[in-house]
Amino acid sequence: FSILDIRTAPLTQIQVVGKLPLPTSGSYKAADLIAPYGVQIMEPCYPSKCERVQKNVFGTGQVGAMGLELGDFKLLIILPDWWQLGRNSWVAMLRSPFETAVATPRWGESSRLTLRLMPGSVAYAAMGGEKGVQLTVS
């Protein structure tokens, strides 16, 4: 399982891109992709298809794209303002017969999607009583 190495700003809506490889054995067609804590997966899954977007997967407070088709995937997500306690790993699990994390045939994790603060500065004329002063953001 892999996610494209992306560095992006907090609180942005982006498309996460990755690959859920087809297993060499078994008749698996879908996996559950669980996002890091604080990441929102837009509903419905788009442009890839999944059965549903589930909030609070396994009681963890994380969101998951459940029943995501195997192979290449793309999902629209909104990133958090920071990673909670360094929890930035995505987890992919092949579906177990019981749709739980117990007895999952295979799983993987990736933490390649990183948050990067966007540098910026604000400049304006700081003179008392001035009106209509130009504000520059860069």
C-alpha cells in the first residue's frame, strides 16, 4: 500500500493519491482505508468509489473509506490544522469476513502525507489615524 509523497498546508482540501495493490492470493476486491486522526474524507468517496465513509472507525475517532476498490485510488480530503500526537499514519486493511480489524488477512500503513506550514507575512503602514492603508500579504 502506498500514498504519493505530498507536502501540503494544514486545513486545505486536497486529493490524496495512492495504490492498494491487488493481492496475489484470495478473491479480495476491496479494502478499508483509515485516515489519520483529524483528516476528513469527503462524502461520497470521489473520484474513486467506496461503499461508505465511516466516522469513528472502531471507536478511534478516525474516518475511513470503507470498501474502497483495490488498485489506484484518489480521494478528496480536508487536512487537520496539525497532527494529533504525531498520529499521521494512514492504515489500509483487506476486509476480514467480520468487517473488523480482528483477523484481517493483510494490512499496511503509510505516513508519507506531511503537513507543511505555509510561510507568509503581512505588511501595512502602522501610522495612527490613517485610513484606507494598503495591506500586503505575501
